[in-house]
Amino acid sequence: MSQPPRLRLSTICLAAPDAHELATFYHQFLGWPIERQESDWVKLSPPEGGPGLSFHTETSCARPVWPASPGDQQMMIHLDIEVDDLDSAAAHAIASGATLAEHQAQDDVRVHLDPAGHPFCLWVRT
């Protein structure tokens, strides 16, 4: 059997009506520097290394619904972000431009929506 090719996840890419607007939100929220940007694409890289977050403009992008019902635009991905303090991280998310999701499935997790409607979860390791 031959060796598989080297594979390394380099980024997670989120579609949005405006890549630069969404990248600005995550840049402010996470504090990650912008590594690269083009007219319809932006990449942020975590200072400690690892996969970054990229954003690409998709003008026909439909805002996901959380939680979705049959017929709604389904979320395709969400981000789980570990935090030290849930309340202060949630306040920071809102100050950065996120909204608190109306539906909260767990008491120890806070679901927020970024400006393009992508859900992300803030959680504390216990």
C-alpha cells in the first residue's frame, strides 16, 4: 500500500455576502491578525498557529437559521470557541457585533450569531 499524501487543514472558510465585513468582525472578536486579503477573500491566522479562518464573498449566500426548521436554510458549520469566562466572553462577542441566539440549548454554552448569521458557541472547560 502506498503512503497517503501529506494533508494539513490550513483554514476553515465561511461564506458571507461580504467577506471583508465578516473578517472584520472575527478580527475584532478573536484578535487574530489578517494574514492575506483579496477583493473577495480574507484569511485570519491564530497567533499560536493552527488552522486559520477564511471568509469568501458569496453574493447569493443565504443566512442560516438557528435552530432550523424544515425548509429553512440549514447551518453547514459552526465554531466552538473555548473561553475562560462565559459572561465576559459573551459580552465581548456582543460588543464586537455578534447577537445572542434566541435559542440556547445548554446552560453552560452560549450560542451567538456572527453578522452573517453563522452560529458559534462559547464554552468553558470544566
